[in-house]
Amino acid sequence: MNRHLEVDILTTSIVLYCKELLELMPKAGMRELYACCVSKFGPKMVIGRDRCYDIFRSNGLCQRTSRKRPKTTNSNHNYYIYPDLLNVAPKFVATRLGAMVVADITYVNTGQGWAYLSLLTDASSFVSIAIVIVQTFIYGIEEKIYIGFILFCLFV
């Protein structure tokens, strides 16, 4: 049989087989599809991995999704930037509880969207004073506010 005809038949068989697989495993990626094709077709699989991936892409079998990233603050602005009063000479070192509290905000993916995780930490003991999770400000509009939990507050 002609080699080009054999590759064309194999390509058609791969596309049909992978469409059936994606009905059973909708989240399967190209690596899983390729492994299933190799195990199904065995020695008849005369095309390599890269060519097979090209077949997946050209037939829409690729499950490529864009990564969702949080919308962060633009730090490139013309507003006044206040000086850092703690990290100057002589550097301030917290020697007792409550002398210096450090705050930080980060983003957490909750599955329903992004949430803000706010932490207050005592600088001398590295103990978290308060932890709050808030889901808010989607596209600048306050939709819902969930105060997830406050573990504990330490008043010194």
C-alpha cells in the first residue's frame, strides 16, 4: 500500500478516535490523546508525536484554554509615592509584640473567581494577627463581599 495513503487513513482514524475519546474524557489534553492513540493503533502508528499534535490542532482537538490571571493595580502612575520610614538608617527592628505589624494582600483563585487574601502579621514573632478573605470589585464594581473568616485578633 502507498505510504501517503496509509498516513491519510491513519490520520482520519486518529481524528475519529480522538473525537470519541473527547466525549468520554472532555478534559483530556494532547498528551493523553497521543498516549491513547499509541496504545490503540500500536505498530500501525507510523507518525510521530509532533505530527500527531499538529493533527490534533488542525482538527480542533486541542483543549487549549487561556489562563485566568487577576487584574492587578497599575503601579506605573504619577501619584505621590510615600517614603519608606521603616527601612531607613538606622533600620527599625521590632523587639516586642505589637511594635510593628506588617500587612500584605494577595490573590487566591477560589474556583468562582479571584478573592483577596489579606494578612496582618506581627513583625517580631511572625504570628498572623488577622486573616481575611474578601471577594469584591469585579471590573471596579462591588458585587459581593464575603468576609470568609477572621482567625483571631491580637490586641497588644
